[in-house]
Amino acid sequence: MKRLLGIVLGVAAVGLAVIAPASSQTKTPKLATQIYIGNYGAKWAYDFADVDPANGLYLLTDRDSKGLDVIDIKHSKIAYQVTGFTGNKGKPEISGPNGVFVIPGTTTAYASDVNSVKVVDLATQKIVKSIPTNTSGNRTDGGCYDPVDKVSVWALGDDDPPSIAVISTVSQSVIGRLTMAGADGVEGCTYEPLTKRFYVDIPSDKTHPGGAVDIFNPTDLLAGKVQVEKSIALDGCKPTGNVVGPTLNGAPQLGISCDPTDGGKDGDPIFSLVMNLQNYSVTKIPQVGGSDEVAYSPKTNQYYFAARNWYKSGKTNVGPKLAVLGVVDAGTNSTPPAWVENIPTCSPDAKGGCTSGAHSVAVDPVSGRIFVPIGGVSAARINVYSE
């Protein structure tokens, strides 16, 4: 992301199966365990994560370790690290790795870096190829994957102008690009299997100052026509991440992280959204916002928003700044999405707020475990929550 993006790909690892949501519930996740990563301190530079449920692995991009932290989900411990990325260069825009996803049913992962996307063989624990994406010295950020057409979309939101790169996982090469003229970066993206479309967050552009979701057709991408099929305006949202939720009354849902605190005005409302992908109507969740990434759990039928820029007042720069994991019930055919709880993800400061907090979240669709990396005064750790 422009700050520290995506997508959250935890659900993407289950492939194209259309998962029926669990019955609506208001259970809140509890801290089950913590996995310590290293003595990186409160400014630990991590970013995207993905879950490979078939092999029981959680992958986190970790700039301080210059690689992927691969976690054994069953035993809640580091299995190994795959190094060879740029690392932490002081600014996220020139650091890596950043985005990551595992191709379902394989031991192959794709992870973005400065000027490239790297192909990782998890079996040998090595980088096996580097795919050039740009030459600016900026990172390639988050990415999302279509397992039917075997094509992925990657954000180059820090370039001027920003753009997207399309990579075929068959040829392992860039097959298309699109410059997003007038856009203020490119943020999270996801692929939705029923509509067979990519959904890419644009925080702001000349036509949509409050942000938009741009829709791409994989058929166009494979034909070399990298073009926006439709753009859906989001009033005051400034979207940062998105994730596919349940299908309700035949319509797929999209959970959308909003962060109007980034460049917004004091007093602007902060919120999250759930969008109906059939008619593009939205449900606003005003109890949590200022989020980066978001994940969905089919096991609990809940969204989890990593809201590092939340203010208890619900307004930008009004009152103490908090950092929470926002829990939102995804709804059913007869009930709309609804906020459940905010779980603090950082220690409070003397004023009752905090200066940093968790912005990354991923879910294991099998166990329902939720993974939230958090920097600490002494040791960086991953908080693992469960029912």
C-alpha cells in the first residue's frame, strides 16, 4: 500500500470454492498465543500476509528480516525464513518484501520487492526467479491472483504516476501495464470468483476525490487490454484494502478498509464499508475505520479490520488515536453487516492513545485463527486470535 498495504489474501488461498457463510454470530476472538519474531522494536517493518491452508502455513513479508517469515500454524512457531529481498531501507516506498500470495495447491509463492516481483519455491525455501516490474527504485506493493486464468495484478502506487502491472503465472512475466493518471496511489486488490473480476482500491483521483474501486476483467488483461471496466465511487472512504466476504442473496460482498485520516481534514468521519457486488450498494460501519488491511473468515462469518488510525471519536484527529482490530459480523441473507467489537492492538500511551499499531491481518479459513503482527518495545510478535 501507499503506506503499508492489501490485500488480504488469506481467503484467496481456498481457490474458487464459493464458501457459504457460517451462521451469524457475535462471538469475539480471544488472544490464543503470541509468536515472537525478533527484537525489531515498535517500528518493526512488516506488511502483507497470506495463508496456505493446504500446507498449514502463514506467510508474512518482513522487511527487517529481508524475507518471508513462514509460520507453522499448527505449532505456532517459525518454520523457516526465505531471505534475499531488499530489506528495510527506512521508507516503505523503497523497501521490500511487500505483497505476497501462495498459488493454491502448489509450493509456489509470489512476493513483491523493489522494482520486481519474486517467485519463491517454498519446498526449497529459495527465491527462484525475479520478474522486473519497474525501474524507479520504488517497491512493487500488494498483489492479487486469479487462479482460473492464472494471472495476477500488482500495485505500483509509489511511482509517479502510479500504475498497475499484470503478471502471468504461466509465463512468469509482465503481460500488461496501466498507468493510473491522476490517481493518488494504488492500494489493495482482490479477485472475486463469482463475478470473475479484480477489484482494485484507488484512494483518490481527479474524478473520485473520496476514492473508488476500479474493476478489471481478466479476459481483457489476457488479451493485452489493461483497462478499467467500471469504476465505483466511494464517498470519503479513501480505500486501502479489500477482501471477498460471503455471498448473500446471490450477491458477493466486498469488505473495504477506509482511511480518510490519510490526507483528510480534521473532523472527517472515519468508517469501514461492505459493498454488494451486484448493485454496488454499501453498508457503512461507523464504529471502526482508519484501517489498512482487512480479512474475512468463512468459519466465523466475520470481517477483521486492522485499524491502526482509529480515533474513538470516529473523527479524524479528534481525541486520542487508537489502534484496534475491528470485528464486524458479515451478515446473512436476512441481516446486514454489523460491528461487534474493537480489540486494542497496541499499548496505550500516557494520553490514552497510541502512536502506532497493527495494520496487517490474515485468517486461516480452516482453523479460523487470525494473525495480527505487532511491533513491541522489545520484541516483534504475531498475535494469534481464535474463538
